[in-house]
Amino acid sequence: MEEKKKKQQSINPLETKNDPVLCISPAKVLVLHLICGLGLASGFWAAHYFYSINLVSNPAETLRLIWIVEASVVILLYSLFRLNPDKCSYSRAVVGALLGLPAGAIVNALGAIVLGAPVGLQHFRKTVHWSLLMSVFTLVPAASVFGSSWTDWHRIFAQTKPIGPVDYMICLPAHGAVIGAWFGAWPMPLDWERSWQYGTSQLWQSIVRSASRISNTNQSWGRSEELS
Amino acid sequence: MAAIWAFWKSDTWGGRSWAFMVFLSIMVLHSLAILLFTRGFLLTRTELSQYSQCSDVFESPCFPPYDQNVNNSNRARGCWTKPAVGRLVIILLDALRFDFVAPSTFYAVKKPWMDKLQVIHELASKHPSTARIFKAIADPPTTSLQRLKGLTTGGLPTFIDVGNSFGAPAIVEDNLIHQLVQNGKRVVMMGDDTWLQLFPHHFNVSYPFPSFNVKDLHTVDDGCIKNLLPTLYKEDWDVLIAHFLGVDHAGHIFGVDSSPMIEKLEQYNEILKKVVEVLESQSSPGDLHENTMLLVMGDHGQTLNGDHGGGSAEEVETSIFALSLKKPPTSAPAAFDNSTCQLDMQGRRICFSSIQQLDFAVTVSALLGLPFPFGSIGHVNSELFALAAGTWSLEKLAIHDRQSLSELDEWMQNYVNVLCINSWQVKKYIDVYSSLSLIGFSDKDLLHVSELYAQAQELWSLTSESSVVHENESSFTLPAVKRQLEAYSAFLASVASLARSNWTEFNLKLMGIGFCIMLFSLVLHAFSIKRLDNLCGHHSPSCGNSRNSFGMIFACIAVLTRACSFLSNSYILEEGRVASFLLATTAMLQLRCAIMKKMMLLEALLFVFLLPFLRISIELAQLKQAVSSLFLKMDPLRTPGINEDSQFWMSITQFVPILALVIVGYLLYKSIGCYSCHGILKYVIVGSLSNFMLIAIYWACNSDLLNLPMVLRGLKGNLIPRIIYAVGVVQVSFLSIVLLLVRETTVNLKESTVIKVLAVLSTWSSTIIVLSGKQGPLAVLALLIGGWCIIRLMRLEQNTENKYSGSSHFYALPVTQWSLLAVCMFFSTGHWCAFDGLRYAAAFIGFDEFNLIRQAILLTIDTFGFSHIFPIFGLPFLVACYYPLRQNKRLFSMQLCQVYLMYGLITAVSVTFTILCVTIQRRHLMVWGLFAPKFVFDVVGLVLADVMICLSSLYYIV
């Protein structure tokens, strides 16, 4: 009962706010996720075809390529959905996202080190690129949409109480990435001596991310049907 | 049991005695389960230090090979038996499957790796009387080290061979190599350097090559090849051992069905061809190899994937090929021929016989005329023995010149005598073993064996008497000899099967019963917690809420994940890091929660940033482990490279521990100031403070950096640690006096509990710190910070209505974190679950000479200090720090009991999974290297934890 009440409460502000930007059509959400997914895929593809490197042989270089491609896609796309377009210009949102990228990378790197990533100079580049990529997945979308609004950040990442499609659009993929990365750490200790074991983190991450993206799209679809 | 039943029945809280009874019955259940399981799983054998002597044979009822009164100096005549072979060449091919040697026609399908050792087929078909293929059946564990031990001692090595050598693998039992050296034979060894570890001082000449790198197929083999042929031409040896490793390594890396394996086999074929050529070229009478025997053999088999260690047919079936270079005038007696024959691909008739690997040592000793190794329980194999039969038949005939004696009779007579000596030696070993070992054979089995021996001996006395009477005639009649042989064989076979059942076969029934009892104890544990929850609900309505909180769910997930991870050997190796990963996950979730609720932010951050340090120290310990472990491959680059030799770093390592010690001491001092504590407890804590000062002085004295005045030099020795131990003992006795005499009068439960906990912890801390050396105070500091953070972060879970929540749901997460932190501390203080992970140096702090009980106690305190003693005695902090003032005593005691039950349950769950894991993996390659040590550590830890929980329940629960 209590939970239901809370849900109702959380839906209420959406209706009262009635912000035009917050109501995005499910088609838009789908397109956004598709493009993000395509960005990731094209990153892999470019790494494979132009540089013939992959996550197993050259993790650092591949990660760098992927995060650069994905970051440009994510920043440009998500900045379109910035919270209040009247006060905040498109370029400002992009700059905010660019600033958020290294900050998010630091947070992710610290998290990874706490969970068991190796500390040491020879692994430094891998860690840096991995955390930049994670930052692109987790914090950069929020940075481009919300700017530096602490309450929104707090709502999405600490309380996990997303309101409206934009919040879901940020919240679900970000959590998916983190959970995926967490699961990806599990095969590492196995002594199969396969180098992909260290690459699985990325694999899991993308699987869980895409799953959450699909559920996100479905959800917004369902919601739009309800409204209509 | 009765106590638990009564506890179950009653609706009221029974107080301290009830809690104690519950913990005691759980401990008894655990001990029973572990005892039964261990009896079934950990096969133990005592190594005896007796050695067979040449002169022992005169004590036997059998005919000695030469007369005692005649000059004993003539050693060439042999010791226990007449030597049939002068020189011996043993070519040991590691992991030689039987189907590498046997012709492919014995199998339904010809596989690519068969028929590669053509030289053996050729010899076996051409000279069936002097060359023969044997299928050698090894006994598990089929790992090289155990097999070499088995081959040379003629015994059945087990996981725990209780003996004098603690750690070093050198064989201290009587063995073939020792007998060779004792009797003046010169032994040359080449190949696998394991031999040098086993027999460090035995070889005249040795060419060892490192066997460590499994990926290296050629170093050992090339080294052998380079030295083998030149050595064959030399005269300065009697026994040559060449141990090739290529097949084993090729199997491990590529599997049996692979081109490197076939290349290796073809290479061996070439080498064997050359060896045989050299030997045959010099085998005419008077030449170097006139009386030489060649043995080409494997130590164990391998599966198609190249694994070995277990007891499957592929792993235990290996081969021995024997070639005697002396051509006997007649063929060996057909009466003993149990061989199976087949035509091979080229239409040659090839036969093979079977031999137990157990029989190898005694048969070779008999062939060379050596005393049989004392601990051998093998049986002189008739067919292998017969290969060299012709040699002394001739001699005997020449001496006696008695035509009436057929060669067969002569051979039989000799063989019966050898078996007589063999049986006498085995009986002697069994008698000595059962009188000396801790866990001997059962009386019934011993009686049966003795009866068989008595029967055989009776028969022997009859036949030998008749032979003495009829001195001038044929002494043995064939049927009598046959009966005699059967009697001896029956005795030896029954001894071997008795030994096998005791030393190689797991007792699955006992293991199953043990496991079931363990499961039952878990159920009981869980129900006790549930019960206590309900009881607690009666007392305070607020705590009965059974909402499945997130903390509870996550705690269950973490405990089960960790427990399930024990099913894989990789996770056991990385156990410390897995625990720190889970702990870090809980910490991150709590950090998120803290951000959400905007409270306890500092504690959460501190906790999160404490964990990387713990993990780095776990990795440093793993680096140490990787040096000696065969299984753990650690990338040295994973940890930050620190130049440990630099002056700066040296002074840091000297200074930081003392600083940490000062901080710990200061915190302790402050805490007595905070709480007004009474009499004895205060003195106990003050005692620890003075101990800390002594430790600081001790370290300062032992460091090289400070130039101390001469006065302090005197303190460098063992005095200070001994004082610290003594003070610790006095403190513990004070604490028990408090427990017995001083009845609680204080109203403030919280404060008195905190003081009690502090007193106990400080008592233990000085001893544990001095034992664990420089890392001690740092670890204590880490534990303090971690514990403090866990306690502070409990506030996050408290209900928003700020009501005191007391159900097990509330404590689930903190208790899990507490136990994970304990596991992390175990690994980060440089321990790991293997016997080389024990810090033996710690046992000798303060003492120079060895005393088993004293050193064992010190070693236990060092090993389990941080992971068991501190966390368990410190557990009441969890309750006390959140216990609101002025609540009833009962509720407090119940909470305390609840927390201890939960901690016990978490430990028991992981041990249960370890037990399950060793049961499933009992035939795994790494069972003795990895799973069994893990099992031993876990089980000892569980029993210790149970004991300490019982003590704590007596001490803390009011």
C-alpha cells in the first residue's frame, strides 16, 4: 500500500508540471536509443575495420575509440532534451556535458578501484579509458540534460525515483551500465586463461544496457498508450 | 539437543544458560559433522621412520640368500635376495597412458596417438621371455609427487602423511633410493627436478631441469636426451633414472589428441631405439651391460584432456615395459603367465601382463638384491621377477649340479623364498604401524590378516622342515610349493586391500552422514534465529515487523554468492578478493543510501576508501602465494611496483607501524576516559596499554635504523614477547574472575557491555599484534575503522519513524559486512588457505626452541586472530552501540544472542558449501593441492568460531 501511494505521489508532479519538453513521444525515445546503440556498434565496427583492434587485443585503444564515438553521439543527442531550453542554450548543454565527462570518469574510476580494479601505472590507461566510457554511459546524459541541478541528480542517482520519460531515459541505461559492469566482473577470476574474460565487463554492460533500453522504450510506449 | 528442544518449546527467554546451551549444542553438532566427514574424506597415514637393514633378514623364518656364518663382506651376493640384475636403467615418461604403449589392436578403434612407440612392440614380440609390456595400475591420487613417493616407498601416500617433515617434501620414509644408496649402489638422475626435492642427498650425479613451466615441452626432455646416451657408456653408476616430462606437459596444454603429443611420442620412440641399441651392443658376456635391465615406465596416466590426479581408469592405467638384456637359457615358467596376447598391425604376437604400481618397489628391490623398503606393502610380481629368472637358475645349477631338480622347481623354490621374506616384511610393517600410528587399522581386519599370515607360516614350517629332513633330495614338491605361494599371495593381497581401503578410498557413507548433520545444524540455526525473532516480537511490538528489507535480501545474496563461489577452484584462489568485492558492493550501496538520506556521508566515504587498501594488501599476499603455488598465476604488474630497498621506504616501513600502534593505544586510552569503568576491567585495559609500549620498544630495538644505547640492547631477545604473553594470560584470568565473581549491578547495560568488549579485545590485541609483526597495528587500525563504519552506517537502516528496530532483518546486513570484513582481514594479513600460508615465523616470536603445543597455540592465534578472535569478541559492539538507554535487559540479551546466531550461521553456510565442494570435487586434479587445504582451514575456523561464540555468550549475555 505504501509503495503504491509513493508511486502516485511521484506521478503527480508530472501531471501538474505539464512541461512540453518532458512529454516526449515513444518514437523519439526509440530513435534516441537506436542511435546510441548504433553509435556503440559503429565504434566497435570502426575499431575492427579501420584499426583492426578489439577489446581483447588492445583494450585501451579500442575503449578510447568507442568512448570518443559514443560520447559525441550521446552528448549531441541528449543535449536536445535539456531540461529548460529557454534558459539554457544548446551549446551550453554540450559544454556542461563535456565538463561532466571527466568528472564522471573520476567517479567511475574510483568506484572501479574500490571494487577491485588494479592500481598501478601500467593499467592506468585502460582504467582511464574504461571510466571515460562508463562516464559516457552513466553521468554524461544526466549532465547534458540537467546541467548542474543537484536536486535532479540526487533524484535520479541516489533515490532512483525517475519522473517522466526523460528521467527514465537517463536513469535506466545508467543503472543498466553499472549493474552490467558489476556482473561483468564475475568471470574474471576463472582460470580459463581466456583474455576475453577481462572484456566481458563491456559485453555484460552492453547486454544489460540494451535490455534496460528496450524496457525503457516499452515503458514509454505503454505510457503514451495510457495517455491517449 | 534437549536444550534446543526446551528452548523451542518455551515461549520465554531462558537467559544466559539457555543461550549457552543453544550455542553449545550447535557446536557439538558441527564438531560431530566435521569429525565424521573428516574421517571419511581426509585419509591419513603415519610415516614411520624405521628403515630395513641388511641383517634383518636373519630374523625372518625364511632361508637367507647366504649363510650367516659365512663372511658377510661379500656384498655382491645380495642382501635379502640374490641379485638377478646388476644394473638398472629406468626411463620414466611422465603421464604415459597405457594405450601409448599397448598395440592398437587391443582397442576397438585405432586412435592417432596409438602405435607410436614401435620399438617397444618390436622388442616385446621378438623376445617374449626377456621383454614384456605390463599394464601398471597406479593408486590415486595420481599426481606426480605422490606417485614418485608411491613408486619408491612401495606404499600408498595419502594427503596427510603425518611425519617429521613439515612442509619440505623430502621423503623421510624408507624407500628404494635410500636402500640403493645404503647398499652401495650409485644412482644417477636426470630430468624432472622433483626428484631432487624428494631425495636431496641421494644421487651421485644429477642433471635436474626445472619442471615448473607447464608450457615448456622441451627443456627437461632435451636435457635428458643430452645426458642420457653419454651416461650409458659410463661405468660409474648402477642405477640410472631419466624422467621425461614432455608427454605430461603436452597433455596439459594441448590434450592427448594433438600433434605436439604425437611428435613427443615419436621423439621418445627414437630415443628408446637409440638406448636399446647402445644397451644391446654392450650386452655380450663381460661387457658393460651384460646384466642390465631396462624399465620404461609411466608414473600415472592422463585423461584425453591431459588431466590427472583422480582415480578414473584413464588416469590410473599406465605402463611398464621391462627388458632384460641377459638372455636366459630357457623361458620363464609358464605357470605364472597371466598375460593377454594379441596380434598387432604387422601380425606380430604381443602380450601384456598386469602389475600393481604398489609392487614396483619391492620387485625392483628383490631383483637388485636389496632389503625391501620398510613401509612397502607390495607383493613381488612373479612375471617381472621372472624376466631375470634364468640368471640365477644357472648359477644354482652349477653349484648343486643336481639334475633331478628341474629348472622350474628351482625357480619356484627361489620365488617362494622371496615371497616368504616379502610376507614377513609386510607383516612386520603392519604390526609396527598399528602399534605406532594414531589412527591404525581396525582390530577385526588386523585379526584376519594375522590369521592368514599364521596359516601361511604354518605351511612354510612344514615344507621347510621337510626340506631340511630331505637334505639330499628334491626339497619341494610342486603342489606343496603352489599351495605355499597361494597362501602368501592371499596374505599379501588382503594386506594390500586393507591398506587401500584405509588410505585411498573415500568413505562416502561417513562423508554423507557428516554432510547431512551439517545441513541439519544449518536448519536448526535458521530456525533458532526465526524463533528468537518471534520471541523478540513478543517483548517489543516495534521490532516484530517482518518486512523483507533490502538489507536482508542483499545479505542473503552476498552470503550465498560467496558460498557458491567455493564450488570453483578459481574462486577459492581469489577468495579474498571476492570477499572484498562483495564488501565493497555493500559499501557502495550504503554510500548511495547515505547520499539519498543525506546522513552518515563521512562514514560511508571512509568505509568505501578503506576497502582499496585492504584489497591491495590482499593482492600483496597473493604475490607471496604465487611464488610457491602451482595453481595461482599472479601478474606481478597488477600491484603497484614499490622499490622496497630504498632508504625512504625502509624508514617508512619502520615508522608507520609504530605510529599506528600509538594511534590504537591513544584510542584505547580515550575510550577508558569516556566510560567510567570499574576496578578490574580498568586494570586489564591499562595492562594492554603498557603492553603496547613494550611492543613499540621491542620493534625499536629490533630495527636497524636507530642506534640505540647499550642498555636497550639487552631487550632485543625474547624477553619482551614473553612478558607480553604472560600479561595476556594474566589479563584473561582477570577477565574470568570478573565473569565468575562480579555480578552485574550497573543499570547502564550499554556502557558495561562496551567496557567488557574493550577489555577482551585489548587483552587479545597485544598478543596478536606482536605475533603478526609490523603489519599488526595497521591491520588493527583497519579493523577498527571498518568496524566503526559498519556500526555507524547501521543508522541508515533504521526506520524512518526512528523507532528501534530489533529484528534479524535489521542486523542482517551489518553482520554480513562484519563477517566479510573478517574474511578480508584474514587474507590481507598475509594468510591464505594452504599450509604454506601459515606464518611459521610467527610461532617462534619469543621462543627459539620448538614445543609442539606452545608453538601450535601461537600459530593458531596468529592465523585466526584477525579473522576470528577480534570479529567475534567484538560483535556485541553492533548491539551495544545502538542499544537505547533504559530498555530492558532481556531484549538486550536476545539481540546479542541473535547477532551471534547470525554470525555463526554465516560461517556455517560457507563451511557447508566448502564441504559440498570437496565432496563433489574429490577426484579433481587440485583436490589435494587446493580444496583439501581450504577444507581444513574452514573446518578449523568453524570449530574455533563455535568455541568463541560459546565463550562470548557466557561472558556477554546477562
